[in-house]
Amino acid sequence: MKKLIAIALFTALGLSTVKAQQVDLRKKITVSGEAEAEVTPDIIYIEISLKEYLKDNNSKKKVDITTLENQLYSAIQKAGINKDNLTINNLSSWNYATEKKKNPDFLASKQYRLKVSDLNKFNSIMEGIDPKGVASTNIESYDYSKIDSLKKELKIKALLAAKEKATYMVEALGDKLYRVIEIQEGNDNTPQPVYRNYLMKTAMADASAAPDIDFKKIKLNFTVNVVFEIK
């Protein structure tokens, strides 16, 4: 009985060793495929900072934050943007009464976050606000509403590009491409904007001049590595 068990174990170990030593003799080719695209962001978040100011340095002739805020709301409505797209990021006027007693020349300020789909609308909004009451504006973040479907489309294109490359390389040697053995994703990159993001000072700007914004497209690039079997 012991001899039978020993033979069985020896046989099992022998089969395992043979399998481990088996070499994949299939003819293969490994290629990479790439696809890229540029899109214009259609979701842009902009920070707008409003601040009270004194006319002719006279504390009795102050343009208050409420006036500036009303101008901003009016400009947004005129541009056809939903008021829900504007939120308050920060404010220094919460203790306005206390600060006013300490310092009659205290100037309140508020920071807003505005969501737009087109920077041209933002330019028209800024034209509707007293430029002396705008401390600064800044592009805070951006996005593309169809980014997921675009990524899927690019990955499919990258796969097809890999197949096309493998096909003409194999056929050039008189063989034929067979089936896919392995697919590996390459760089699944985060969209990188090609734009200059900087603080746009508008307090000293002319009321008719729109802020100079150089905002270009988002570039996406995807690579896949594919192993094909050759007939």
C-alpha cells in the first residue's frame, strides 16, 4: 500500500514538473496602439473676488458689497446663466458691524465661485460689473462633460490602431494575424489642460475691456499594448 502511494505521489510530481517546463511555442507579435484627442472644456469654475472701494478716497462715498453683488447677479442673468451656478466661496463681511466700529474705512469683500460652459459668457459678465469693485478673477478648475465616453472611444481607437499595425507587419512576412492573447493598458492619463491659468487683475482695467484669458483645449492620450497570435 505504501509503495502504491509513493508511486502515485511520484507520478503527480512528475506531471507537475512537465507542465511547469512547458514552453509557449505559439508565434506571437506584440505591438502598441495609440489614440489622442483635444477637446474644449465645457465645465469651467471661476473664482470672482469682489471688494468694496472708496470713491476718491472718501469714506462717505463708498461702493458697498451689496451694490457690487447685485451687479454680479444682474450680469449673470443677462448672460443666461442659472443663478444656482453662482455660490459664495468666502466672505470677510460676516463681522462687518464690528469691524466698522473699529475702522470706519473697513472694506468688506466676498469671493464667489461661478460655473460657466463658455468663457465668452464670463467676459460679458465682467463687463457688467464695476471694474474697480473686482479684486481678482481666477480659473479654479475645469472639466469636460463627456470625458468618460471620450476615454472609451480613444481606447477602442488605440486597440484598432494596434491591430492595424500588427496586421500589416505580419502580412509583410507572408503570415496572417490570428487572435488576441493579451491586452495591457498603457498610460490612462488624467486630462491635462493646455492653457495659462493666472490671476487676472481687473481692478485697474477699463470697464469696456474683458479679462485676457488664454484657455485652450484638454489633451487626452491613451496607449495599449496588445499581444497577437500569428497563424
